[in-house]
Amino acid sequence: MHHPIDTVTKSKLALTKNSLDLPTRLRRNRKSPWARAMVRENTLTTADLIWPVFVIEGDNLRVPIAAMSGVERFSIDQALRETERAAKLGIPAIALFPYTDPALRDDQGSEAVNGDNLICRTCRAIKKEIPEIGIITDVALDPYTSHGHDGLMRDGMILNDETVAVLAQQALVQAEAGADVIAPSDMMDGRIGVIRETLDQSGLELVQILSYAAKYASVFYGPFRDAVGSFAALTGDKRTYQMDPANGNEALREAELDVIEGADMLMVKPGLPYLDIVYRLKQDFGLPTYAYQVSGEYAMIEAASAGGFIDRDRAILESLMCFKRAGADGVLTYFAPRAAELLKMAS
């Protein structure tokens, strides 16, 4: 009967080899491209990429985002063109985020539950024209509130349960408009269970939930908040509901609750600074696990490459491979189209 070599046996073999003064040559497996490819532990494909797309009201508009070089807000007609391009590149899904007209923002985030809001209209248009691509929609109130927070506020405090009730309705109108995956990023307690129940009771039990299970109160979100227009509106900070960057075990508790409540997939945000959290969630729960390479990470790579300090294309692929090595099943990244092009050129 075959028995696997245990740790003690491996150590003995290493000692025996060393005692014979045989040189260790791990470089043998790196000597050529074919050898490196043959022993490579992880692979990156276009199927691992999810592209975050910002949409804006209007026609034939492509509005550059100053804080994110190369990233634009698209009107719905232009978003359709870009989504079609993504599908042809083999990108399986896009994640939609709105830039809401400040005139439509209020304390209650009322526009979030409008079944004819910008995101819902974008979902319907994409499903009609490019049905083969998956649509992920963000569930949180910060693009819709006048105070820039993810939830309802009273006397400077974020209201958890009252917010969850609104989030469930937001998720419902998005799903009814054609969203395939609902992605709550708000970090309110208990929202996954309420959203799941709301969708199921409405006959939308096949709509998936990708929970931002571990979303940290991070400095790396700055350019994104500019992109969705919540930066200028934000009063205070989000540390009472987003996670403390010092905590790791807490992420496991957050994820466990989301799994119990019905999450189909888990997300860690930000990405590269939190690869340990990606690894731990994947190891502990085994669910499809994703990471968000956030706007600050994108901006740093762009700035370093613009300064001539790093090779942009190599940095893109290396950073994305790091997510796969940590256990991520996919990555939300603004580099998705370029990464897909690079992968196709290499194949």
C-alpha cells in the first residue's frame, strides 16, 4: 500500500542529501520557458477577470476620471460598446458602478431603489444586446446619498437594520432589471440573509450573491470615490462599519456569517495589501473567493509605470497572478481589458 511521504521523512531525506554534499539545484526547473511553464503552480486566464465599469447619464459620453489614468465613465451607449469588447476578449463578467447626478442624491439614497435608475437601465440594455456576459451590480447607498455613506444616517450614526431594508429593495430592482450577481459592499450586519430572502420570495432564487465579506476601511479607495462622485459628498469616515485594517480573525467571523446567511461567493477588498485574508477565507470556507484590485492599487501601478520605474504590462500580470497564488478564483480589476489582451497575445 502506498503511503505519502510525511514531514519527518522529508526532513530525513534532506539531511541525507546534505550529508552527501550533493548540491541543491532548484534552478533546474527554471532553466527555460518550457520548463517554467511545465512546473508552474498557478495560471491566470481571461476567465479570472472581472471588469469594473463606471456609467454616467447622457449620450455618446466618455468622461476621463482624473484620479484614474486611462479609466473613463461611459454613457449607456458607450458602455454597450465596451461590454461587447470585453465579451470578445473573453472576460466573463463586468461590475457596474454609477455616477449619480448630485441632484438625485438625498439623505435616504432614494434613487437606489428606483427601478428605472441608471444602473437598472444599463442592466436592461446590456442584457438585450450582449446577453452572454455576466452583470454584477453593487449594492450600497454611497453613490446615492447626499452624505456619501453606504447606509442611512441619523444624528451622525449609521443605522444598520433600517439600511438593510433599503439594500434589499435595491438588490431586488437590480435583479429584476437583469443583474446576474448582486454584490453587497455596504458592510451592514445581516444584509446577506435579508437580500437572499427578498430575492427568493420574488422568484429570483437563481440570482447569485457575491458578498464583500471582508471590506476594510482603507485609504486605497480614494480614486474610486472620485469616480462615483461620493468623495466630495462624504462626511466623516466609514470606520464604524468597514473593517479595521489591523484585524484578520474578524474577517473570518464576517465571512462565516455571510456563508450562513446564503452568500454564494466571497470578496476581499482591497486586494494586494490583504492577500493573507484572501488565503485564509479560501482555506477556511472553500467558496469561490474573489479580490478587488482597487483604484488606489491601480493608480499606484499607473503612476510608477508613467514614471518609468516599472514595466506596466509585466506589473499588471504579476499583480494579478499574486491573487491566484493566494487562492483567489478571480479578480475585479480596472486592468481587465489590457490583461485579457496580454494573455491572448501570450497564448
